[in-house]
Amino acid sequence: MSASTATTPSADTVTRRARRRSTALGVAAWVVGIGFCLPALWMVLTSFHAEADAATNPPSVAAALTLDGYRAFFGGGGGPTPWPPLVNSLAASFFSTVLVLLLALPAAYALSIRRVRKWTDVMFFFLSTKMLPVVAGLLPVYLFAKNTGLLDNVWLLVLLYTSMNLPIAVWMMQSFLADVPVSIIEAAQVDGARLPTVLRRVVAPVAGPGIAATALICFIFSWNELLFARVLTGVVAGTAPVHLTTFVTSQGLFLAQLCAASVVVSLPVLVAGYAAQDKLVQGLSLGAVK
């Protein structure tokens, strides 16, 4: 009896062990997080260096800081101005995201709240559309755009980004809308609300965090897309990622200018993510625990 009591750790010992374990896990999480942020921080630092300092091997960390990279990006060095590509990226990402939400909300409603027959097969069909490699559909899309006169047109990118992000949006919003109480929908229908009113005034406010998370992810995917934009656009409808490729020339890689351009192109997504971070966390946590 006494021997077993002596070998049993006390409550204080268990508490101290738990605190040390949580502290070690917290430090490890910080180390991993800083490791993930280091490439982005290095890109920002390089963007403030001159080309000669950015191209040194090993890189010069303590080199003098300058804004020459940003001046060159914004056309100060006589190069192409970045405003049309940025506007094209913003237009294609914004309008495609709006179209995705308008199409995905009723689809997710039919697959989660008022489920259609064989809804699991429908969900698998949406998932199967993402199994085809993007490059496999590049030639048919190019021929279609060429024959219809849609080459170098930003509205073609809107249609493509909508079709590419719609399956992901339906999958996400189906999980979010599954947590919407059916009772409030039935109460609205008893009061005479039709389906568009139910979606707009009942489902959308309740599933707002999930809708915001879906919109942000679709916007990021559209903003970062390069392959279709590089092949299907030219001077008129070129996007920001396409503009970044112009810094790789036959004369070499302008690393400082490329880092400065990457920082500027990343800012809209960072600002959108920071503004919607609370909605994003709430949305991604919806449907995680049943």
C-alpha cells in the first residue's frame, strides 16, 4: 500500500509535466511557423536590395537598402507598367469568385439541406472533375478560344476560373450548409419565403463564415493561376502572374525586381486574408466536428 503510494506521481508533478510538454510543443510550433515564414521574409528583404547585391552568392544580408526594384516594377525604369495586369487579375478573380458563389450556394443547398437523389454520386462527379490534369485540357480550351475570338480576353479567364473553382466551392459549402438548422428554414418557408429569399436572408447569414472562407480560397486560386493566363492572354488581358514572368529575360534573372514585383502582387491576397481572418477561421472550423 505504501509502496504503491510512493511510486504514484503527485498532482503537482503531473501538472508540471503537462506544462513542460505544452511549452515544448508551443516552442516547436513557433519554430515551424518561423521556418515557413523565412522564404517570404527573405523575398521582402531581397526586394530592397540592388541587383548586384541580390545576385551575390552567398547572398548579402547586410547590403544597402534601396527602392530601385519597386521603381523598376512600377515603370520607373522605362519598362512596362504593372497596372493593366493587376487590374486584369483583380477583375478575373473578383467576377469569377462572385459567379462561383452564386452557383455553388444553391448547389450546396440541394446537396446538403434539400438533398437530391443520389447526392453522393453528384458529389463524386464534382470531385472527379479535379482529377484531370489542367494541362490536359489546355489545347481544347485554346482551340475553342481561338475559334470563338476569345483569345486575350479577360472574360474567358472569368469563365475558366469559375469552372475550375466551382467543384471546390460546392464541396466546401456543402459541408458548411449541412450545419444550418433545418428548423429556421422551415419556419421561413411557413412564413411564405421562396427559395431565393431563403438562400439570401436565412442560409447566407447563418453560413456566412463558410461562404467567406470559400470566397477567399476561390479568390486566391484565381489570383495565382498562371498556366491558362500565360497561354490564352497576351498584351490586353495579361494577368499579374504573367507579368512576373517578364522579369526572366535573355539577359538573365532580375532577382531584386522579381522579388519586389512578387511582394506587390502578393499584397491583395494578404490584405484580403487579414481582413477576413476571423471569418476564415470560423468557416474552416464549420463542419469539422459533427
